[in-house]
Amino acid sequence: MMRRVLGAMRLFLAVQYRSGFMVVYLAVTGFTVLVIRGLFPEPWRDVLVPVLLVTEYGVVSVYLIAAQDYFARNEKSNEALSVTPLRDKERVIAMVLAATLVAMTAAALFFVGLLGVDSRLALVMVPLFAATVLAGALGLILSSRYREFTSFILGSIPAVTLFSLPLLSYFEFVPRYTFRWLPWDAALFSYAGIVASEIRPWSYVLMSLQLLLFAGIALRWAIRVEARA
């Protein structure tokens, strides 16, 4: 199974590169770093990095994998894969992990571009992995409900808005418990604690496990949805 998943991941990464998704994603990351470095003073970076890790790299992960899914439908590549030994479960896992790899690479470059390389980068990878897997699975779930990408964009607005709700508690407009039930709360506050070097080990482990649990549930849901498609 692992060999088939890795082979499918290479295929999906090649499709992303050939379609320009990967290049655009990394270009946006570079542009974002330049804008923040050019327009915002250095103390603001500790505030902005967690926000953008949740919003930009969360929301874009949803649209990246959905765009790849629609591209595969138009090219009929899903039908071609159906006659290979690759199972639906393996295809979904490979697609989500391929998108996750791109998102994590872009997010790591974003982090390094603003904060440099230190131990915080390693710490942020675990919640970032779980959050991007969750976002990718959500993208597949949502894309299964719409025939066209334009309809998907409009229909996904309420779902991706949930990504931003914990910002209200992050900037202290509402109490923390208001949106603590959302996985994006765990992502945002784990990033913020790591960036500020204030996160406690038990809190880091707890929030990472919460994100991994939600990611597992979403991935399982996506597999079931794709199996019925």
C-alpha cells in the first residue's frame, strides 16, 4: 500500500507542477514575505505569522486540492486510475498528502522568510501537517458537492470562513472559549505559542493531538465521499 501511495503522490505532484498550481502557490508565498517585510515593522511578524499560517495556508490548501480534483475530472484521469491497482482510499490519501507536502513547503519558506531558521520551525511542522491534511480533506469533501469549480468557490465560502473565526479570540474581541471547539483555534494558538516561544509542552501535545484527530476524521470522511462518487 505504501509503495502505491508514494507512487500516486509523485503523480499528483507532477500534475500540480505541470498545471502551474505549485509555481503559483510558491510565488504567492514569496510575494507575501516581501510585502510583510517591506510594509510591516519586525515586531508585527510574530503576530502576522500565526494568522497567515491559518488563513493563507489553510484556505489555499482547500482550493489547491479542489482545483486538482476538478482538473482530474476534466482530464478523466480518475477513470484512468480506476483500472490500476490503486484503490480509492489510496488515491485520496495520496492526493491529500501531495497537497499537504506543497502547502507545508510553502509555509516553511514563509516562516523562514520572516522569522529565520530555528527550533520553532521544527515545532510548527506537527500542527501544520495536521491542519493542512484537514484542509485538504475538507477541500475534497466540498468539491464532491459541486460540478464546477466556480460553484465550489461560492459554496465553500461558509466553510472556509470558519478558519477565520478564531482570529476574533486571538485579537481578544471575544473570549477564547467561544471558538475553542474549532480545530482552527488549536492551529492558530499553537502557532502563536510556538512563534512567541511561550507554548508549554502539554499544551503543544494536546493541541497537536486535537488537530490530528480532526484531520483523521476529515480524511476518513473524504475517502467515503470519494468512494461514492
